Amino acid sequence: MTSHEMRGMRRRMQIVFQDPYAALNPRMRVKQILTEPFEIHGERPSAGLASRLNEMLRTVGLDESALERFPHEFSGGQRQRINIARALALRPEFVVLDEPVSALDVRVGAQVVNLLRELQRKYGLTYLFISHSMPLVRYLCDRVAVMQRGRLVELGECEQVCDTPREEYTRRLIAATPEMPATM
């Protein structure tokens, strides 16, 4: 693709990284972090920027007081919510979620996963959810691709792959992950 074509694709595709502590620039306030995607893509909404930023924060369960704070002033779960808000700033169609809850404790991780599920339904998002946790995959995904050493070993509807896996590696992966609490 040309750089122009890539720029258009980047606008429609975003990523939420695994480590909420490393994914945010510690020298930028949340307002700068959330405004950056608009500036990069030349789409900064001059009129109504403040209301758009507040809407983004409310969408992920934070309030406008977060705008003037720095990343180190937030918990891991709050930082991941800021990362999610930044990823959704340009209203993408496709979001890569790279182990988005692995650095969070179980309770906070469950809250973030529920938020992701709600956002997926609300905005019609397509996720590429990367995880080693098959219960999380089962909870959030419709289809699953199991990879071993960078090679695709199994692909199919989530329920089918999780309930009756064809491959030994998939069976071991499922067996190695504890069940998720019923109150997710």
C-alpha cells in the first residue's frame, strides 16, 4: 500500500496495547493523549472538541476531571480505559486488542472486558482479540483462530473450537486456563 492508502486504513483500524502503563506518554496530559489521533489524521474537531473528549471519557467510564491529569495519576484499569478511549477517538471499524487485560488484576480486568463487550455492541466494532485465556475468548469472541509458534492450527466458530477442539494444542490451551467466574 502507498503511504496515503495506509493513512486511510490506520484511521479505520486502531490498537489497544497489553501494558496500560507503557502505552501512554507519561509527559502528556490525558487531554493531549486523546487529542493526538485527531491531530495525526488532520481531523481535529475545533468546534466541540471539549464535548467530544468528555464524551470519549464517559464512554469508557471516566469523567472530565481526567483531562488535566497525567497517566501516573491513574490506576492500571483507568489507564487501560484511557487507551481504549484513544483507540475509539476516530471511530474505527476494527480494533486490535493485544492482551488488553493481562496486566490488570482479575476484578479490574473483568470490568474492562465487560466494557469492551458493551462498546463492541454499541459501535458495531470488529475486534481482533489476542489472548491466551480461552474463557475470555469464549466470552468476547464469535470466531477464534488458535496459533502455535506463529502458525494457525485451528479456526472456527468460538463455541465449536472451545467445546470440541480438533487439535491437541487447542485442547491443552483450554485445559490450562481456569474457568471464568459466572458473574463476568
